[in-house]
Amino acid sequence: MAFSLHGVHVPHRKNTANSSAVYVDPPKTVTIPMSMHIGAPAKPCVKVGDLVKVGTLIAQAGGTVSVPMHASVSGKVVKIADYLTSAGSTVPAIVIESDGEMIPDESLTPPVVDSKDSLIEAIKNAGVVGLGGAGFPTHVKLNVDPARIEQLVINCAECEPYVTSDTYTMLTRTEDMKTAIEAFKTYMGIKHIVIGIESNKKAAIKSMMQLMKDTCQGCKVDVKVLPAKYPQGGEKVLIYHTTGKVVPTGKLPIDVGCVVLNCTTLAAIGSYLATGMPLVKKCVTVDGGAVKNPQNVIVPVGMSMADVFEACGGLTCEPSKVIYGGPMMGVTVPDTSAPIMKNTNAILALTAKETKLPATTPCIRCGSCTNTCPFGLAPAEIAKAYDRKDAVKLEELSLNTCMECGCCSFVCPANRPLVQTNKLAKAFLREQKAKEGNK
């Protein structure tokens, strides 16, 4: 697999980087889907009519790769019903009617942590998942032999346009990050911590350097200031640019001695260790041309996009597209009733001008897609193989190495939907393998 400084210079549009995050008033209701993570959905353990408080357990983890869910507002459970997620799956969701008081559950206390196992259990009980967007249960990622971990890489890149919620973490939640780092050093024996951060975040770089200075006792620490080039925050890309290690196709970061945690994930762990309050609120960047007052807001998990937009002054026009996350790898939602999820770092309401694309024309064989791909893939060739439904060729072209960053589509002068085709090709390949497995 080829690695380099391939990638693209996307417009940063970090309009909210210098704005303080604002707490919003609790909404009338929150909708909490049982699947806000990769893995098995959580299983509701409350019933309609139950009274809950902020942090009350409302769903148990549904398996080894799963996390529990907690009430993000105080009030009453009014509905438990199927919910269609933006990914197209249907899972149960718990609807809580808020009493407007935001009363914390009085039974919550900081967890007792005195070993690696109790630390992992605490992280699971906190309901923490990867908050950079992926949503993988964090306790599963960390539940490895500590002797295998050579570097803990903290992802502070935040390379997507518009998104600045991680910047908020880096500037204001260093104590939470420090608490988590100290726990990893003490109970998992972490010896080397590396922070990867893009060069365009001057204040955050200063903050992270001070954090590492404060936590350097008995541990090697590095703050790697990286070029502001998308997709710097991609896990395998970040590992290469901070440690020089290459994660082979089909392997995990731990196979090269690395564990990667997003900075906000780290802060969520530290907050739970200090307070006992699980992950029930998120800092979310609200931006896009249709938003009246773009800003970072702190909202309860499960609050609808519509309510969040309203808290930011509402929309100035009918958006052409509403997205979870950034414009490069974000997911479009069908309507603004969609709730804020644990791994939601931004919601964008984009105008027709912001989303209008030129017409697609035939490939001119310029090679721009391959030249910008972080892994040196050939998206144009993948598209041809997919059109022929040639599963063998798709394998040869290392299709599954694609991280779906969208660099290929961004630079294509013919405006071809290359990353979208890659996603369809992956689905086709999965179908083919499933058919072969059933023979």
C-alpha cells in the first residue's frame, strides 16, 4: 500500500473556530436510537411511563461489540418504537419527553478504577464510542494486551471543512483529556503518546503542547504538527504521518502497535472517570449557508436537527442538503427530524449554491484521482471494473482499502461520482462473497 502526502486542499470554512460553544435549552423531546455505534444495537431496559433523569441507564449493551444508552434529559419515557436510521437500518428508539429540569441521576458516582480491566469496564459503562465519526465502541478498541500498544495516537486533525467541535475540545477540555491520559498511563502502561494536529489550528496546537507538557511524567510525548491537507484525520493516514508506520490492507492499527483515539473521545472518557456522568451530550458544529447563526452548541444526545437549527436562529432558506458531519464524508439525511447521535460532530444545512455540481462528462484519463488518493488506488479503474461487475478485478484493485474520503470525486475534472461508485462496488463485492459463502 502506497502512502504519501497525497490528498487535497479543501476549503477550510472553519467559520465557528473562534466562537465559544453555547449550551442550548432542553428540547421538548429527545429520540435516542439504540444503534449509535458500529456493532449490535443496545437493548432497552425501560418501559413507556418510566421516569428518568440525566444519565439514567435506559438500554443495556446488546453484545460484546455494543454500548449502553443513557437518558440525556430528565423526564418520562413516552414511546419505544422502530426508527429508520440514516444508514437505512431499522432499530428501536426510545423517546423521552423532557421535564425541562435536566436533573442528573443522583445514583451516578465516579467509577472505581484500579486496573486495566476496571478501566475498560468503566469506558464501556460510559457508553463511549469513537466521536470522530466512526462510532466504534471504544472499550472494544482498547481491550487488547497493553504490551502490544507502542503508541497512543490522539487524533486532533479535524480535517473536514466547517467542523470545529474538536477544536472546542482542544481549547476547553484539556483537564478531561489529561484525566484520561493519566488513567491510560497508570492502568495500561502507555509509554508513548502522539498528538496529530493540522497546522492551521494555532491556538489548539498551543493548548495541546501545554497538555503534553503537563502529562509528560514517565511517558514520551510528541505533538506532531501536520500539513493542513485532507484527509489528514483518516486513521491509517494519521498513523503514517505521526509514527511512520503503515497499516497493511486488512489489518488494524493495533497490528502495528498503535491505538488511535479522537480527542473528544478521550475527553468523554476523562469526564466519566471524574464525574460518573456517561456520554449524554455533544458539542456539535452547526453551519452551512442556510443557517442563520452558525456556531458550536452543546446539546443533549437525541435532540432533533430541527430543534438544534432553531436554537441557532433557524434556517434562512430551504436547504438543498442537510448532512451529518462534514461535506466530504458526511451522510445526507432525508429530513431534519433526525436526532443528534453520539458520534455527530457537525450538522450542516447547505444551500443549492453550495451543493450544485457541474454535469458529469466522460473520463479524460488524467490520473488525478489516483494522484490524490491517500492509498494510491485507481478509482477510474475501479469504476470500470464495477460497470463490468468484475469482482476479481475489484479485488485486484484493492477496493476494500478505500476509506471513502472523497478526494477522487473532489478533484475529478469530469465530475464523476467516483467515491459513490466505490461504495456501490464494495456493496457488490460483499454480495458476491455472501453468495459464494452460501454455495
